[in-house]
Amino acid sequence: MPTLRSQIGIGAAAFLLGALTIAPAFAQTCTGPVRKINVGVAVAPPNVVHTAPYIAKALGFFAKRCIDANVIQFDGGLAGTSVTAVGQGSAISTLPDTAIAQGLKAKQIWGLAPRPPQAYVVSADVKTPADLKGRRLSAAGGVGGFNWLVGREVLRLAGLTADEAQFVSQGTAGRLPGFVAGQIDAVALHPEDLHIVEQRKPGAHVLITVSDLWPKYSFNAYGASDALIAKDHDLLRDVVAAMIEANRTIYRDVAKVVPIIAEATQKPREAVEFAIGVLTKNCILSVNTGFVRERTEWTHQNNIDIGDIPADKKLTFDQIADYKLAEEAVASLGGPVTINGCKD
């Protein structure tokens, strides 16, 4: 049987504040007033894919742009406190198109990760989606969070509804230990957690990757309120530029970022290195604007098709994303780049 390593081809109830303690590695070159902003990450603690803000802070990419970024951790980025913080203008964070369609006055400003990195991992005796009937599935981050959405979609493959399985609400930090301990039978895991599960839970296997489940799914985009975009446009441009620089560093200088990511994620170095390999090989992390119009539009239409957005609330790409702001951030870095074939 193929291992999890070979098969991997490629949530929002609680609120947790996290302050990054790593000192900037670069001397600050800011010559103007320091601008403060809260930058959210979608999971507490973050997964490797979410660590651009930590890298930007630790390596001085924020500081040299006169930005004092407070990194905030949310326990699930698709609903609840993360979206509320964006809507209130108190932070930038993960922003799903569903929230905008539901009337939140905000837009996506940068695609952190255009493609989903997760795989849906199940216990040894689950062979097909039909075997999930009556099982305990992760709803890490709560109903409406990413794990719940993925689990619901996997059930659909077998003609099952969400009511035909037991969704277990848990904090995002509980996904991995809960699965290893047998408290849940299926969970969407990031590459670093797959690496750990492969060692700790014999027989666990990938039922389907999220990229196979949703080939055109747009995974993670940062958003900001319309009011914040209007008030602090230049600050948001510079914040995005710093995080793009961080993503590019993940591709270009693994040795420099691994200690930062290991501290932020609280995961072993070898798991972090494995995850970086998966993310960079499969162009999961963006190196430019991160916006792929086809993915944004497909994801939005899919949310309409499955009933999460009423058909009369359908938005255009430009109503979802402030592409111009992201383009300005890329331009401030000297323009678009392609790294190892990755160009989004």
C-alpha cells in the first residue's frame, strides 16, 4: 500500500492571541512613522502554509516597511472571530467569498495559497467515502469551518448528507492528536501533520486529497474591510508586499525559514521540511498576487451550487478581490517572478 508520503500529491469557534517573540534578523531600515496593524492567521497554532506573517516579522520584512505587525491566531479562518475581525477593520485575515456574498463590506487583498495543501485522512478500516456513514468526522474550527466543509463534500461522493455522520467540533489544535488517539475517524490534515500521522498511526491513509476533491478550489486569501482599504491602502499594500517576500523566501532559502516555521507551528523540524517540500513542489504558496481568477470564480460558483450562497447573491471577481492592491504590492517588489515554475 502506498504510504501517506507518496499519496499526498501535492474552522472558527475559539479566539487566541499569539505574539511572535522572534527578534527581527535584519536591521530596521524604516525612516518614517511606524504603522501598526493586526495580521491574522487562520489556525492556532498555524500550519506551515500559514506562516508568511511570522517569517515577515522575524526576517524584518515588516520592519523595513515601517510596519509594526501584531500576529493574531484564530481558531479557524472560514467563520466566526476571524471574519468578524476583518469586518470590523480590526485585523486582516483569511476572508472567504461566502462572507462577502453575505454582505460583509470587505474584499480579498492577497492570495496566500491559491491551491489547497490538505489531504482527507481516514482510519485503516475506512476504504471508501461510503464507509464514513455513522463515523466521527472532524469539525475542527466548528460547523462551517474548513474541516466540516471538506467532510461534508467527501460524504457527498457517496450520496451521504452531513447528518449521516457525526461531526465532532474541536479546536484546530485538536485535529492531529484527536485522530491519532482514535477520537475521530477522518480529518483534513496539512502535509506536516500527514508526516507525523504516517509515523504514529499504522494503517491510516489518504482517502482523497482536497486538490482532487476540488481541483479548482481557491484555498486561502487574505481580506480587509472596505473601510480599512480606503483608509490605509498604502499600509495594506506594504503588508502584502512583506508577506509575498516571505513566501518567496520559503521557496528560495529553506534553511533560513525552517527555524521560524518550526517555532511558530510547534512542529518537528523534519515535519516542517517535509511540508515545505510539498508546498513548494506543488505551487501551493503564492509568489505574486496569489489570485487565479478561474479558481476564485469556480469556488464562488461551487458555494452557490451547494447552497452556501443564494444564487441572487452571486458576485463578480472584482466584487470579491481587490486585485489592483495585490498588483501594486507585487510591483513594489520589482514585479512578478517565477520560482521553480510557480508563478501565481
